[in-house]
Amino acid sequence: MTFKIKILPDFVVNKIAAGEVVERPVSVVKELIENSVDADSNKIDIHIRGGGKNEIIVVDNGLGILEDDLLLSVRRHATSKILNENLTNISTLGFRGEALSSISSVSDFFLSTNSNNNSLGFEINLTAGKLKSNKPINKVRGTTIKVKNLFFNIPARLKFLKSDNYEALLIKRIVQKFSLSFLDIEFNLFIDDKKTFQSPAIKEKSWDEKLLLRSTKVLGEECLDNSIKISEKSEKFLIRGLLGIPTFNFSNSNNIFFFVNNRIVSDKSITSIIRVAYRDFLTHDRFPQLVLFVDCSSSEVDINVHPMKHEVRFRDLQSLKSLIINSIKKNLEKTNHLASSINSKKAINQFIFNEEAQEKIFLKEKKIKSSQFESKYSDHKKNYDAHVNSQYPLGFAKTQLHDTYIISENKKGIVITDQHAAHERIVYEKLKKDYYGNEIKRQILLIPAIIELDNLVVKNIEKTIKIAHQYGVKIEIFGNNSIIVREIPVILGNCNIKEFVLDLIDELVETSNIDSLEEKINKVCSSMACHGSIRAGRNMEVDEMNDLLRRMEDTPFSGQCNHGRPTYVELKLNDIEKLFGRK
Ligand SMILES: Nc1ncnc2c1ncn2[C@@H]1O[C@H](COP(=O)(O)OP(=O)(O)O)[C@@H](O)[C@H]1O
Ligand SMILES: [Mg+2]
């Protein structure tokens, strides 16, 4: 049986389109804010109820809609935004003319607007896409859109939504994202009548300053303490923003904020580029914090990829990718031995919440007069300033605790260093650098090490031996069942040669399937570094400790070990004084 082909009626087409454009309440909020931004508003208020399912209201003070355009605005593919046929050079956030028609076809929809400076405005009401009323009203300039009972006519979609709280959380996040991207616009979010987020407009400051202020609002002070500014340019792209240092990391990508020409982009390919940039500093299951803006000519990027416009295609993804990766690495290098402040804070809290110790401190303190304190303290301070050279951020080693931690004194306080983690980083960076420079220094073993292996392994080992040679390890086949190790890199010093070589062989076999040469090299060097590093539990002399600290200061990324854990924590004198109730 055949059926005649017919064109779907408008209300059905709109409902289908709505499924693509508005997935859930947050999509409505996003589209409405985009329209308000496009209308040059500088204040946007958002009110939601029941996670946006019951009601979403967006109020702006923008240009408004002309009376004649009012009914057009809710028609599908109706847009006032200037376009050329090729959809290139799109400078507005909207361009498809789909949002209002979609939203109004799946809700009880009210649009009131005034494009003049008088108080005469107009309001239309549509329910499930059908016009219910159109009347003049009193209204200040700007546009207010109210969306009630979203998806009331698509029960299947309604069922798929999550709890009110969760939907509200998604909305809060998107409002925060807009507030990071549009620094001159004031945003206020009210959830069930309660003001939950606000970002006042910031005037007369530089972009950098504004971004810092907004980021503090959105991410909190702590995040800023653990970020550095970035600004890098290539022929086609400008990237700028804030980079979280690796030790300040998270279990999901919610703290990655990425904008392309001010548009919020959540594109998997971008997240993966960022992860590549941080790969050396974070384990695969951790994510950094990042606020990154990419600016480029609009002809470099296609935003017409996804109905919700949160994916983009770059004409030259490769060059953007290398700019992002190189800039992130280069800038993280500047943080050198910067370990996240959060770790020191955690440590301080450990001290503070050790109540028993705290009791004792206070009891003793009461017995001693404060004047005694003062004089002792200033004596101490003089000595201290004389002895500590501010050139060395990690200070001078005083002692080693539990054969594992180096305690040193610097200008600002004391530093506790995890000797194994720190040394591992140093060895790793050195091995990598030498590998790339083709200058791994080798040492000939006075007594070559003979290692027995399964003869099947020995038969297949030729290729592995060649690669091992590039890493400074000279191995020869020695009979059917063994190999002989003649040289190893100097930096690995007196490691357990047998364990090291067996691990290296495993690693080389395992990494032979990895396509990325860089990743391969990183993995091999990382595994080698582990063997060459000072073990926890080894006693060290003061000179050796100082040597390690100096080398850390010279090594990029030494604030964290290869797995993103911090290599040291710093307790500032200021904080120590607080612990003792002196401040
Ligand atoms: N808040 C607003 N202020 C002024 N004009 C608006 C606003 N919201 C919508 N409009 C008008 O309605 C039109 C349709 O909006 P929409 O369906 O979102 O499509 P698009 O944003 O892609 O043009 C817009 O092009 C604009 O002219
Ligand atoms: Mg729009």
C-alpha cells in the first residue's frame, strides 16, 4: 500500500524543531538570554520556578521588538539578524530564527516588548503555538518573555526531565557562563523567588580586571588563587583567560569554560584538546579548571553545526589545537614549582582541627607573657631574614622527617617536600628533555647485568632493544634465554637494574600500539623516572636535600608529580602564627 506524500502542517513542524532546539528548561533559558544579548541589553534578569518546568521569565532592557514584527518573531525561520546566504560572518548569537517559534509551540508563551522610550508596549500570548491574545500594555523599553508549563503538550519530553533541583542547577551554570562571557552585562538569577546568583555590571576596568572580578563571583576566591592568566596570539586566533594550575583539579569537566567569539561552546573535541595540554600533569580521570576565550574572524568558524549551537567547526582546527596546547604548556611552565594553595590550606586545617594539640598550645601560651613573645619573635625574625635568601623559593633544608619528607625554611614560612614525588618529576623532565635533544647521558656498567627471560621473549626482542637504545639503555641478546644490560642513563644512577629493565621492556611493548609519539615518549620516560627516583624511606644528607630543592626550582612543573599530586606544601609564617594564636 502506498500513501500520498504531504507537507507537514506548521504546528507539527514547529513541534519537531522544538525537540531539537529545546531539550530541557536550560535550553529555553539559553535561547532567551542569547536573544537579550543580541538586543544589546545591559541588564538581564532570569526567574525560574520548579526547575524551569513551571515557569521561566527573562527580562531585558534591550532594543525591543517593533510592533509590526511581533507576530513574525514567533514564526519559524523568522529573524532580524543580518545574514548572508552562506551563513558566514555571523556576529550575533542567534541566526536560525527557530527559538521563539519552537518555545512557543511547546508552552504557554507570553512575549511583551517595547522598542520605544515611551511606556506603550505590546503583549502576545500563544499556547502550544496558537495565538491567544495580542494587546497593547504598559511596558518600559525592553523585552520580557514568560514561558509557562514547558512541554505540557509533549508528555514524553516532560518525563525525561530530571528533578527540579537538577534542572535549576543546569540553569544556574548556564547563567554563570553567560556572565563570564559578557562582562558588561548585569545578570540576576532568581530561583523560586530567591536571588541565587548575581553579577553586577563592571564598568571602566580593563578586560583582564573584569574577567578576574567575574570569575571570583562564579568560581570563588580559591579558584583564582590557583589560576594564572594566559594571553597568546597566532595569525588567526587570540586565546586568553585563566588557567587552573594542575594540582587544583576536579573529577569532571564542569570547571572548563570555553568560549568562541563569546559564544558558549561545549564541544567534546575542545575538551579533549585541553586534556592533551594537561596530560603531563594530570591523571586521566582528573580535569583542570579553565576559563578560555578564543577570538577569531567569524569566517574561521562555522557555528551552524548543531541546532543548539553549542558545537562549532574550525576551518583550521589543527593550528588552533597547537596554539592551545603550546600556550597552556608554556604558561603552566611559568607556574613551575607552584603547588595548589588548597593543599596548604588543607594541611593547616589538619593542624587546626587537632584539638588536643590546640588546647595545649593555648594553655601554654597563657602562661607566657606576650611581651616575651614579641622580643623573641623579632630576634628570630632578624636572624631569619639574614639567613634566608629570598632567591630560593623552596628555601633551605633543615631536616628530613620519617626519611620521606624534607623540611625547609624559606622567606615566607616552611616548606614540606615529598622527596620521592619531587625527584620523580625532576628525573622525568630531564629524561624527556634529553630524549628530544638526543643527549641522554649513559653510563657503562662496571658489571653488566644479565637478566634471564623466556626464550620467546628473547626471540622477539630485537626491535625493543633498538628503541631502548634511544632511551639510553644498551641491551644485547645473550644466548637463548637471557639479555645483558651494558649501559643505562646516568640519571638513573643506582637503580635496581633488573627491575628497571624488565619494566622498560614491558613499557616499550605496551606503548608500541600508541599512535602519538609524544604520548609514547612521555609514558616511557615516566616509567623510567619512577625507577631513577629517590625512594621514600631513604635517608638524605642536608646537601643532597638542598641540591634536590635547587633542582626543583629549575625544573618546569615541579609543583606536581607526574600524576598531578603536589610535590610540596608550603605553610606560610602567617598561617603558622595563626595556629599559635599569635594573630
Ligand atoms: N529579547 C529580545 N529583544 C529583541 N528582539 C528579540 C528578542 N527576542 C527575540 N527577538 C526578535 O525575535 C527574532 C526571533 O528570535 P529567535 O527565534 O530566537 O531567532 P534568532 O535569534 O535566531 O533570530 C529575533 O531575530 C529578534 O528580532
Ligand atoms: Mg535567538
